[in-house]
Amino acid sequence: MEKKIADQVRATDPDIRDVFVSSNPDFVNRMEDYGNRINEGAPVRGLFEEFTETVRRVFPNTR
């Protein structure tokens, strides 16, 4: 399933090389929350650092 999702994402843009897939419900909820907060006009600057740290915790072996 992860490969199928990654292939679909890459099909949208040939410049995309790395795709990370998570089925962790807490991570999915957090990503939805970031999207909602951005849509509501929250400052992106503060969210970016929080988002980056969240991704690093879920995918620790990435660059």
C-alpha cells in the first residue's frame, strides 16, 4: 500500500523523489490540524518549526 501511495504522489510531479507514508493516527490527526490552522490564517512561521519537529520524530531516519 505504501508503494502504491508513493507511486501515485510521484506521478503528480516527476521532481518528487522522496515520499513518506504514515498510518499512525496521531500523526495523521496532527497533519490535519496543521492544515486546518493554516486555512484559518494561523502564522505559518511558527507552524513550520512544529511541523518539522513532528516529521523528524515520526521519520527519524530521513535526511
